[in-house]
Amino acid sequence: MANPNSIKDAGPSAADKAREAASTAFDKTKEAAHTAYDKTKEAAGATFDKAKEAASSMGEAVGSAATAAAQAAGKTADRLTASAGSSVKHLGETIREKGPQDGALAGATKAVGNTLEEGGKYLEQEGFSGMMDDVTDLIRKNPVPAVLVGIGIGFLIGRTLGS
């Protein structure tokens, strides 16, 4: 009869060798999968960084173009406002000079002429941007009346368009 101890001493069996080979293959496959995952993750990260950089550059270019366009529009609005101010100032001078110089209407004519002339000077000097700065300051100092005026203007526009 065969000695049971002699089988153990004979060395690893074919099943043990296959198990060990399978385990080694699994470990190598697992290691290769981790390596592939890490490289894919690095490549995706680099691609994302480059896309983010390109989008940022494009955003800066669009922002610069928009800023330039807004500045040009602002300068045009300032020029047009100054021109309108000049016209209003001249209208005030004309009304004051050509209106009645004595009598009941003389005071009203001078007051209207002076008011138009001062308003025209303001528009000429401040321009559109200065006017907007003044309106912004006025709204900050008086928020409740500003909201009420806005509601009133909205109501009037609604009534006008609704009719």
C-alpha cells in the first residue's frame, strides 16, 4: 500500500501549480488594469485641463471684445448726449433772447430759458455716463421713492400700451 506521507513529500500537485499560475495571472491582470486606469485618468485629466485652458482663453477673448464694444458704445452715447446738451443749451438761449422781455410772460420765458440752458450745460459736461452715475447715486440715497417712481412709470407704460 502506498504511504500517505509519500504523496505529500512528492511536491505540489498539478492543481496547486494551476492555482498558483492563475493567481499570478490574476495579479498581473489586476496590476495591468490599475496601470491602464491610472494612465487613462491622467490622459483624461490632461485633456480636461487643456479644454479648460482653451475655454478660459476663449472667454477672455470674448470678454475683451465685449468690453471694447461696451466702451465704444459708451463713448458714442457720451458724444450723442453732449451733442443733445449743446442743442438744449442753445434752445434755452434762443427762448430767453427771442421771448418777451417785459410783461407777464417775461419772467416765465427767462426761467424756462435758464433752466434749459443749465440742463444743456449739464448734459454737455457730464455726458451719458455722468448722468447714469448721478442717477445711480440718487437711487442709492433714495431707494423707496425710486421704486415707487419705477412702479408709476411701469403703470403709465402699461396703460399706454394697453389702450
